[in-house]
Amino acid sequence: MHHSETRPNLAQNLDQALKQYFGYGAFRPGQRDIIEASLNGQDQLVVIPTGGGKSLCFQLPALLQPGLTVVVSPLIALMQDQVMALRDNGIRATFLNSTLSAEESRFRHNALFKNQIDLLYVAPERLMGEYFLETLNELKERIGITNFAIDEAHCVSEWGHDFRPEYRQLGHLRQRYPDVPMMALTATATPRVRSDIVQQLKLRKPRIHVASFNRDNLYYEVRNKNRKTYDSIRNLLKETTGSTIIYCFSRKRVEGLAERLNEDGIVALPYHAGLNSSVREDHQTRFIRDDVRVMVATVAFGMGINKPDVRLVVHYDLPRNIEGYYQESGRAGRDGDPANCILYFGSGDVGSIEYIIQQKPDEDEQRIARQQLQQVLDYAEGTVCRRTIQLGYFGEEFAGKCGNCDNCKNPKPIEDWTIPAQKFLSCVARCGERFGSKYIISVLRGSKDKRILQNRHNELSTYDIGRDLTADQWQLLARSLLHQGLVGETTDGYRILKLNATSWQVMRKQRTVMVAVPPKVDVDDIDVPRRRRDREELAAGSELLFEELRALRKRLADAANVPPFVVFHDSHLRKMANKKPTTLPDFADMPGVGRSKLEKYGPDFVQVIATFLEQEQ
Ligand code: ADP
Ligand code: ZN
């Protein structure tokens, strides 16, 4: 079964198969080992971050062995996309789910029994249905089942963020088919979920592959949220060639921002759970097919979006936890090309999230949510490498100095703010530890606010001694004091400042206070990097041809009713625009061109390139 006679040449064979079926010249990290272990019939848990190339790990072995590989996938959309991409590569894949007519279903069943299918995608509830299990038994006898690939395997765990009860049933597969190896795949980073997967699926001495969660093609930046944020986003959109997702906190915010962008001539579609499903599907399709470049969405837009060429993910509002931020921002740059992840952070967001947390009925839930919020704040306000914070959250040690985040590129100067800190803390003391930072700042800045006058806090010695700093600067100090633990606050939702032992040390001049201060330059003036060394850059004079190739790709994609990225990735087109192959053999050497795409698209592309060269002369 395992083609042992080909072992000596396995390495070479795998390279050849990779080029022939998928058009790629080299494996991504981990892929080769996973594929070899799979060919050896081992159970595996594969943990690779989004964009790392998980699918190939079960797809290639499926093509190199006789019999059927059964892929379990939680979402119909995901299934359809993968099957579409595989078929475009000439690979014999199909899916079975509830969207098919009885006739189409029967047709596909027949194809399975005629041994015309290598990869079958199926939803868990269908797979574990009595009727289908019988079919599966029969298939196993007549065709053979090579492997079960459980995609998005974290859905099996209640500890994960996408728990699906149907996935629990998959535990029975092991009893029913003890001799069929299983591969579980996920991008979930938490160790708890991983061990849950192994247990629930009853993996047998699984080989566990955990890749680094560092996505080095992503640039992370946090910007201040202020009056200019909308303009700043508009500028980002202008600078970005390629698709963008903008995440907002609520449906209302989504609608508002999408509307405003459209009024300003930037076509953007909204997506949130309040839209009915046909609208959602329509918007998603238009985004995926490059008809519309900008999607404004709540986190409802997410899993199942495997568009590889998203170039920018903006968080217009604060995400609720780090894992969420990692997954959402991680939808950028799956193709490995550089992409940007920009988070806008304003202290106002903290209040909104606090409010939501207060609505939670359960105290434990509240506590967990508060802790998660605190971690997000540590990220947003952190002055060290953003990657160190993110990866640290997942238990991965990262040396820092990544060179591809705002804090590494423009380190914030650390300043001695002991004196303002003393003023601030003594104002807290003099106001009787009964107020939040906003009120304290108003007193310091000599506000004539009614509440202040009523409380006669205009008579305090700390009244009006803080006009040398702006309200924003005081706010920065307040946050920094909180984070450094130099002052506390109540967690009853009112965030009343409370002094602690260290606060008194500061006031007694026994302790200095250092604060990381945002650079004076406007962050929008800093160039977001769009280049990385190992990316195929367009050579001078290739831009026009690149645009023509993009147009050709869109025409072919629309005709075949597939998204453009299924035909070729941008990076593939750039290479073609640079190398300008005008013969089919030369075209076959291009990345992304496998045997099937060569036949299907080669002639059109070669012709457009040849015509372009003629016209140039
Ligand atoms: P994941 O499921 O891990 O998020 P995918 O399987 O969707 O990732 O792969 C991400 C992208 O990388 C896809 O567009 C895929 O075609 C591409 N890819 C996968 N393996 C390779 C490879 N060896 N060389 C080049 N591109 C690859
Ligand atoms: Zn960094």
C-alpha cells in the first residue's frame, strides 16, 4: 500500500509530484516530513498557522496512494473552495454535502465507486450518519480508504473558539476503522486544545508537528485612534494594492464605516451576522472574486475565508483577546507575500468592552474576559516587539527585534515622568480615591466642570497644576501607571483609581517612573513597509504586462466561475511579468504552473505575453 518500492527516490518523487500537481518548486517548512509520515501510515497532529500550507499535507499523499482520502471539513464554503482549487489543478476531488441535489449526489457516489475520486470532502454530521457509514464500509472494501484528514480539528474541543458538537462524533472513526491512519490539522495555538484533539480523536501514537506561529511576512503596527483615524484608514486603503479586511466591534460600526467609505468613493461591502445569509454570501463572493476590494466586517467574517491575497487587515476597534487578534490579523498574507496588520487603539474602546463584560451574567466569565482585555491592552500599549508579546501569549519564546513591527522599526523613547506621576497620584489621594482617571485629569488641568466645583476640588492644592501636559498625555501616563502596577483600579466597571504601596513610594520620591512615549511624528508619516527581500518584485518595465496578466486572470477566472487566486497567485503573475515566457515549455517552469494549468491557461498567457512584447517594439 505504501509504495515501499519507491522509497529510495521518495524525496525526488515528492518534488516531482509537487510540481506536476500543484506547480510549486519547493515544500514549505514541515510539509515534506508530514507527507512522508503520512505515506508511512502514521497518525498525525499537524499544527501550522494560517497560510502555512496545511492542505497540501494531506492532498499530496492522497494522490500518491491508491484508495480514497476522506477529508472532514466543518464549513460548506471551505469545502467548496478547496475542491474548486483542486479541480482547477486537474485533481480528482469532490464533496458531498446538503447543498447537492439528489441527482448530483448520486452521480458523485457513482464516481466514488468507479474509483474516479482521490479526495472526498464531507461534513462531519454526514460522515457519521448511519447511511453514509455503510457507504464508507463499502468504499473501504472496494476502493480502499487511505487516510482520514480532519481539517480545523480544533472544532472538536470545547476549549477552542469554534467548538462544534458534530465533531465529537469523529471519535468513533477510530473504533470503526482501526487500520486507517488519521491526520488532524489545525491552526489553533493553545496547548490545551491540542491535547484535547489527540484525546477526542483517539489518535494513535501520533506524530505531532507544531510549527512556529511567527508569520514573518506580516507587519504589525498599533496606531493611536483619534479624530484623524478615518483619514488614516483612507490613506492605508489608497496605498494598498490588493484586498483589505477592516474589522469593527459591532454591526453598527460596520454599517457606519462601510457607508462612509462608499460615500468617499471607496467601494466597500459590509459583513455581519445581522445581514441575511444570501446577502452575506453575495458580499463574500464579490470579495473573494476581486470584484470588491474592501470588506468591512465583524468577527463573523472569518473562518472559511481562505483568500490567500489579503494584503491588509485593519482593526478599527480593539479586539477582545489576543488569540482573536492573532487569527483575525492572520487572514492577511496567506500567500506568504508581505501584508500589513494595523490596529487602531483608543482608550474609549476599553470602556465599550468593559461595558460588554459587565453584561455577562457569570462572574468567572467576567473575570476571564477582563484578563483577556488586559492582555490586549498590554499588546496595544506595549513598547517591546509586537511578536514577542503575541507569541509569548501562545507560550512560544521569541527573541524580539523582528524588524517587521512598529516597535522594532521605531522604538518609542522612554522618558522620566516621575514628576507628573507624583502630581497625578497626589491628586488621586486628595480627591479621596473616589474617581477615575478622566476626573483626576480634569482637576489637574483646572477644569471648571460642575462636578469639580460642587466637590470643591478647585480648592485642592493639585487643582490646575497640570496644564503643561495635554489631556492625552495625562491619559498616557495614567495607563502606564496602571500597567506598571503603580496605581490600581476597581474592577466593578467604574474603574476608580486606588493607591497602593508603590503609589506612595512614587509620591515619597523613593521611586522613579519611566514612560514609553509615542514618537512625536505623526504615525501616518511613517512608511508602512511593502517590500521584503525574498519577494518577487516587479522589474522596471514589467508593470504594464503585470496589469495585463491580472486582467487575463480575471477573465479566465470569471469564465470558469472561480476566484482569480485559484487560477494564479499575484506572486506567480509577477514572476511571469518579469520572465516573460513566450513558449509553453518556458511557461511550464513558472511557479504555480502544474500540468493541468499549463494545458488550461498556458496558451492564453503565452499569447498575451508575446503580443505585449511585439507591441513594445
Ligand atoms: P493553511 O490551510 O495552512 O492556512 P493553505 O493550505 O490554504 O494554508 O495554503 C496557503 C497558501 O499557500 C495556498 O495558497 C497554497 O496554495 C500555498 N502553498 C502551499 N504549499 C505551498 C508550497 N509548497 N509552495 C508554494 N505555495 C504553497
Ligand atoms: Zn518586532
